Amino acid sequence: MPLDNPFASGPSSMSWSCNVKKTYTICCLPGDCIGPEIMAEGKKVLAAVGKRFGCAFECNDALIGGAAIDATGTALPDETLEAARASDAVLLAAVGGPKWDTTDPAAPRPEQGLLKIRKELGLYTNLRPVQIFSALAGASTLKPEVIDGVDMMIVRELTGGLYFGVRERFYDEEGAGTDGKPGQRAYDTLEYREYEIERIARQAFEAARKRRGKVASVDKANVLETSRMWREIVHRVHDADYADVELEDVLVDNAAMQLINRPADFDVVVTENMFGDILSDEAAQITGSLGMLASASLGDGVALFEPSHGSAPDIAGKGIANPLAQILSVEMMLRYSLDMGDAADAIRAAVTAVLDDGLRTRDIADASTPADKILGTAAMGDAVVARLQ
Ligand code: IPM
Ligand code: MG
């Protein structure tokens, strides 16, 4: 299938093998803008992992987002979904861009591709680790003593709530303006079912047990009925099966404040879809380097891994995007889907070494970074690969 994307590079299907013990099939979704550029670096790192750990990765590209809209008229073609279902894991780069921005409810949007693949694959758990690489501690806008020790895991519910509720936009008399003509109205609905809350709560408590044993459950129980139900169910699951885990309830507005005020206190933060979307961007900014953060979306079958950042249209095609979040998404993929914890550790160590050596892409460089240490996208990928070998 042709990749109708000006920044697409390399063959759309490749595989590596060396002392092969096992071959994994990876469905790669480069998407839009910087997506193909950073995906190329993720594949490079996979190839290096294959060589070092004696396995093979067959990477098959498929279309999603704006690239898919251009080629097929829809943001998630059926072939992409089939390819994803048939793979061992899905690696996504980023979707969206000004070319496809529209407020017309009838027009396709790149983000629909992402939402649909999450729903279709049942990816209800979104893990967003927020960690500081010590070499980048100066990149945060917060004081060093505030961010010292920040290491949290945001567990965002990903297939319910406002994102998937009934919504509508229409004209009627009630929406009328001063001219008396019918005006527009719109609504979105926020709905949760008991089992959806129960299963995400379990994921959060399980994650906490492998970490520092603390969960902050974020809701708006002083206003929303869904949040009151959320709080009740989270506590019921806690009291029945996870009483060893420390649980606190935090109202979402207060959570937005506490994340800046005492970020190092948070261990696992569990919350519903929309709150998680907003708070995870805020938490990412605490590190000062959104270009470094990866995420995993897990369900009961094949899982999806992607950077936490977007498609960065402003720097697309320039070869300067930071590929490290993509590379760290490969790390999460090896850890959570392919049971290759050693290889995942090796990637993390290689990225840490690159940063400790002072190498930077522009987004994580500062005034003190020497010009020869500022690398483009491909050179940064090469630097990680060099430390993996
Ligand atoms: C994210 C993104 C998506 C979301 C968009 C692109 C639909 O912001 O993964 O956080 O809102 O979930
Ligand atoms: Mg978001």
C-alpha cells in the first residue's frame, strides 16, 4: 500500500534477523507530520535490539490519521485494523496536522483514527509514565527541589467517558440568537459503567504494588454523578483486594494544582479519560521535556505504544524532531507486550547514556549545549543504536 505522505522514508515493510529465536510482527503506524521521521528511528532501534538479543522484528507499515484520510477518505481503514489485530504489538508515532483541522462535524479528522483503534482493540488502560532523566533536570520550569524525585505513572481510562459518549450538534429554537432564528446546540455525554471503573482501578492498584504502593484517584465527586460512582467503586475494589495500597481521593481541580505543588509525592494517578488527557499533558510538562515521554495502551489483546507528544506540524520534514519518546515507546512495547524486559532495560540504559553524554535534540537543548552536541532526528537515533550494540 503506498504511503501518501511527503515525509515517508524507507521501505514500508522490512524485517531483520540474526541468530533468530523468535520473530515478532509489529504493526507500525507512522501517521502524520513528524510521525514518519520518528518512526524511522524507532525501527532502527528495533533492528539493533533484534541483533543484540537474537530475535527478529517484522515491521509492517499501515495507514492512520491524516495520511489515511488522504489515501482512503477515512482515518482508520479496515486493512489497518486487520493488520493491527494480526500483529504482536502496534507501534504508533503521531496523528494530526493543520491540513486536516476542521470543525465540520461531517468531515473526517485524523484523531478519529486513534480513538477508533483504541476502542476496536479494547485498549482501556493507558499508562503514561512521567519521569525525569537526571541529565535533563534543568529543563523543567519548576524549581529543582520541587521536581527532585518525580516518578509517577498516570493510569488513564481510555475507552469510556466523554470521548465515546453520545454527542450531537443541531439547530433549534432554544439555540436562537437575538434575531429569533433557530440557533445551534450541541451536547456530549459522560457515561461510565461499573465494570469499566472496576477494571481500571485494578490496573492502578496492580501498578502501585510494583511501585511505591500509592494511588491517587482523581475525580470530580463534588459535582458529577459519574465521579461519585467512580469514587465508590475505586474504594470498594481497594478495600476488598488492595488494602495494602495507600489510596487518596483528589478532586481534579485540586489535582491540577497539587501536580505542580508536590509532583514527587504522586506515585500512581488513576483517572477517567478526559481528566487523564488533561492531567497527563500537565504532568509531562513538569519534566520540561514532553519529547521524552512514552505511553502504552493496553487491553486484553494486542497493545499499542506511542509517544505522549503530538505530531508537531511546525517542525515536520525538517529532520529535527526528538525521536526519544518514540524509542522509549519501543522500550515499553518490549516490556509490556513482548516479554523482553532485558531488551527494554538496554534501551533505557542507551537513552540515559546518550543524555549523560550531553547529546540533545533542539527541544531538550539549552543555552549551554555546545552546537556539536545538538543532533537531528536520525543522528539521535544513531546515537542510541551505537550505545545499544
Ligand atoms: C492523547 C491525545 C489524544 C487524546 C487526541 C490526539 C485524540 O491528546 O493521546 O492524549 O485526546 O486522547
Ligand atoms: Mg492528550
